[in-house]
Amino acid sequence: MVITAKDLPEEWNDSLNIRWAIDMDGESWSSPIVLGDKIFISSALLVKKAERPEKAEEPVAANPPRTEGVNNNETPSPPPPAEDKSYLEDVYRWQITCVDAQSGKELWKKTAFEGNPRIKKHAGSTYACETPVSDGKYIYVYYGMVGVYCFDLDGNLVWEKDLGAYETVNGWGTGSSPVLHNGLLYVVVDNEESSFLVALETQSGNEKWRITRDEKTNYGTPVIWKNTTGTELVVMGKTVRSYNPESGQLIWQLNAGGNYAIPSPVYDTEHIYLGNAGGPRETTTFFTVKAGATGDITPVEGETISEGVVWANPETGISNPSPVLYNGLIYVVASRGGGVCCVDAKSGEILYSEKINKVGAVWASPWIYNNKLYFMDEKGVTRVLKTGVEFEVLGENAIDDKFWASVVPTSNAYIFKGVEKIYCVAK
């Protein structure tokens, strides 16, 4: 994200340039959104936690009868413990809150749904990971495997849509946020059972089209790519696919590999730059696709380019945070280890690849402001780097909280959403 707002602070901490801080109600990894002088935050509040079963003692297998010709000294394995599904009896309140951007005062809070979750989530995750989106008239929020909800700016529910509930990989939950274009809301529901992409009419919530996807659980948010040849809806996955946003017709596809589809692409009018997240011991390839590509553009074995792929680089270290494109350079921040990589967008050449010490895990996406590169780790420490081909750390700012959500700017402030509080950072 390149921020063009003016007069934002370049230094902050727990006692410097904090205009206001309000308690976080509920939990979520979604980012806030700003609309004029209002901030909207989605969250899920645990209302009642079901009683968890006591851990049963490991069953002892009975001695089997002795059998001639068989090693009777082998001890049979005990049966696996029963899966704990008591989380299905928990009660959550999925809600959206509107606060005044200048004062932090709560203007309204509305409940989208209160009831039991329908899927499991990772202990470190939440039931509100998807960031809302707005067309300026309405707020659209998707709570993964709960439903899509449309509110007006006064908090009145306009429509809701249940897209079903499906198991996710390892029961980790969901994370792909919806996107808007030309009166349609696009929601990716990739999972372990029945993945699909759906386009909903923003006025009614009715489906315009739905296509099945040969994918498992993914977390990357799609993008609307307006390029020199048209407009495309690009959706990440083990296979990256570009669709016609009006019809859902496939335009091109690329086998991108990687472990998980988490980061979103960045783009200009000529090219889109994308890649999936690798694992702790696995790198993944970062690709550039040119506008006008069609069909299967996966490079043939042994090649790195194709009719649609301009360059591919397996050494950028792309992982969970989305990259940022600025002045012909792409900055890639590693999820762990403090790695920062600068890539020439035209050639794919790595201009530098450096590490910063004592950086925590990074989930939030980096941003550019006033010709500087910023990124925040989950411990609340923001590193400030010089932009350009030379690596230089300029400073760091710290807030004592835990952060996974990406920053969002107002006209004159930053909004950071932590686990404990929401912070307005301004001069």
C-alpha cells in the first residue's frame, strides 16, 4: 500500500503521537476500514464458552488372543482419542462497530449474527479474519463460514447471505476478504470440501454467478486489476486464475506452487506481480504476468518464462505479508526472521536481500509513506527503511500490543488495530 495522505506522523510510541486509544471489543485479525470521518471494525465476541471435556486417560488395549505364526509380543496401538467438538457449542456474537475517526467515540455497534460457530479455527486465529469493504454507501462484511452482511452507514442491516460452512485445512479457519467492482461483491470460499468463487449483486445479495474452483483452503484476498487490455479479477491459489469480473469466465491461469495462498498481488497497468507463501524451509516463486495474457501461461518444465510470464524469481522470500510496489521497485518482507528484499519490477533482479535483527513475526502488509518503507511486526514494532536500491534502516516505532491487522490511514492519522486496543496515531 502506498499512502498519499499528508502530514502523517513519522514517529510514535505508547506516549508519543497517540491521539486516542480505545479498547478492542471482541477479537479479530481483520483490518479496519475508513470512510470519511468514520472507522468500521469487524469482530467476533465470545459470549459463552462451552464446557470442555476432561482429558481422558489413554485407553489401554486389551491383550489379543495368541495366534500361531504371528509375533504375539507386538502391543496393538490404542484407538485415537475422540475429536473434541465442544467448540460447536460456543456462542459468539459477530459484530461491526463504527467509531468517530477524530475522537474514537463509538457511534454504533450492530450484531450481524449471534450463535454457534460452524467450523473449527486455529487457537491463534479468530472468527473475524476478513476485512470489510465499502462502496461509499454500504459496508459489506464477510465472516468466513458464517455469512455475508450488508449494512448501511447508520448500521441498518440491508441484506445477508449464507454461503455455507466447509472444513478448512487443519481446522485453521478462513481469511480471504471480499472485493468490490462495478456493483458486484466477490467472495472466495476456498476450503477442503467444495471451493468456489461467487459474485453477489451489491443491492440485493443475489448471486450473479458462481464458479467451482479446483483448490483447497486459501487465504489470499483477490484483486481487481485494471490494465491496458481490460479489467480482470485475479484470485490466488496453488493455481492463480484471472477471471472476467462480469461473467466469471477464465482468462488465464498459472501454476504458482508454494505452500499457502496468503499474500495478495500488486500491479500496475502493464503487469501484475504475485506469488504464494512458502514454508519455513521452502522458498516459492515470485512471478510477473503481463497484461493481455490468456490461457495456461505456466512455464514449461525447465523454463521460467512463457507467453504470459515475463519473469519468475524463486529467491525473493515472499511469504505472508503482501508485497508493495513503488517507483519501479517491489519490496518483499519475510514473515519471520526479519528479511527484506528489494526487487527490480522490470527485470526481476534482486537489488538487495537483507535481514534486520530482533524482528518478530510479520503478518501485516508493509506500506510506503513519504518515500519511506514501513512494516510492523506482531510485537508492535514498526521498522522504517529508506526506499530505493540501497538498504538502510532509518528507525523504529513501538506500541505495546499484538498486531496482525494491516494499517489503515485517515486523512491525517494512522489507525492500528491491536489485540487489546485500537490506536489513532496522529501529530
